[in-house]
Amino acid sequence: MSGPRKTTRKKKDPNAPKRSLSAYMFFANEQRDIVRAENPGIGFGQIGKILGEKWKALDAEGKIPYDNKAEADKKRYEAEKAAYQQKQQAA
């Protein structure tokens, strides 16, 4: 029996556009420091757990600003991706 196979992954182009963030990620980035301040000495995993609970507890109206940011970031990503792909085809 042979060992696990090693697959080589294609290197990510550092010039490629960054993926868009989800509404939850905008929420988490905004709330992370607040959670840390409320819970000094808390671990990384616990921060994520608290953020997840806060996100689930947030009503649809409270999520609207984050959904709007996510939608705008998605449009930015799609525009940058299209420009990047055109540039790749031209090269």
C-alpha cells in the first residue's frame, strides 16, 4: 500500500482580484473588536462562535446593511474579474 498521493495545485496569481466578501464577513469584521472588548482573553474559536450566534440572532432588517455591502463587493469583484480575464486573454 502506497502513501497518500501528493497533488500539485496551480499557484494562485497574486494579481488576480480578491474574492468578494459575504454579508456575514462584513458583519464579523465590524463586530470582532467589540466582541474582544466585551470578552477579554477570549480565544479565536470562541470569538467565531459568539459572532455566529450574534449573526443568527440578527433579524432580516438588521442584516440589510451587510447584504448591501456584500452586493456592492460582489459587483466590484465581477468587474475586476472581467477586466482581469480580458487582460489574461490579451497577453
